[in-house]
Amino acid sequence: MAFRNDLVQEMKMRKVTFGGANSLDNFIARTNDDVGWLRWNKEVTAISTKFWKTIDTVVMGRKTYEVSVKLGAGAHPGVKNYVFSRTLKEIDDKRVELVSVNAAEFITEVKRKPGKGICGMGGGLLARSLFEANVIDEVGFNIHPVLLGSCIPLFHEMSRQIDLELLECKRLSNGCVMVRYRVKKV
């Protein structure tokens, strides 16, 4: 049975996983960027450590990067860091590459190059553009047992429905639920 060339190419492409932590009502931070409500423990650290061994690239939007810098993290060590922004002109951290072109097209090109997985971090605007361009392959979140109310949303309104297939669901000892989904391609 002959495969189409584009299907073979897609099978060889690196996986893009979009993920992070969110409240039960789907917020990623309070309006002042506070994330003090996150419940970290050894179990979450172990899951994160295992995941980080599968990637070599992190992509994030400007807002996520700026919050990361405020929290003292900034660039993630040991991986290639890309920050997408139409407004920033430069970033002082030499470990970060600032990208101002179309994120979906850029990440699609990165997917075609040899390497490990690609992690999309943060929320909102970057995620929407990547979902709508059909770039994201998996979604993974640590859902925290808290209702924040009106804060910074994990997902913004999209132009179409994104169907997912559950790959993993695990209750954590801190009351959180870790979920991982495969994105069904259109």
C-alpha cells in the first residue's frame, strides 16, 4: 500500500505538545499574573522532569515569557527557546530567539527539522493560532482544584471546534488531575 508523500512527511515530523497548569474554570493566572494558587509537589516535579526529557524546543508568546521573567525563570535551560511577538523588538536574554513571523508557519518549519518534541507553553493567543493552523499534536494539563473566577483564560475563542482523544488521565496526590490528549487532525 502506497502512502501519500504528505502523510509520510507528517509521520516523520516532531510532535508539538501544548500544555501547562490551569484552574478548573480554565484560567492560567489571576489578572495580575499571580500563579500562587498552583499546587506543586514531588509528583508534579517527577512528571515534568520526565516530559522535559522528550523535548528540545519551547515556544511561548510574549505575555507568557514576560510572566516567566517576572517569576525569575525566563528562558528554559537545555532547550531552544522561541518567543513570539509582534511588538517586542529585542530580548536581552541570548538564550531566547525572538520571532516576529507567523507562529504556525515558523513552528511547522521547526517540526520538519530533526530533533525531539516541541513544547508550547502558556495560553491564549499563541495557542489559538496554533490550534487553528492544525500545528498542535497533543495537549497536556495539570488541572488544579480551584475556581479562580474572572482571570486570564487558558483558551480564547476559536473559529472551529478542536476534537481531542484522551490518552491519559491521572489523579495526583495534591488533588490535581493531569490529563493528556491527542489532537484529532482535520
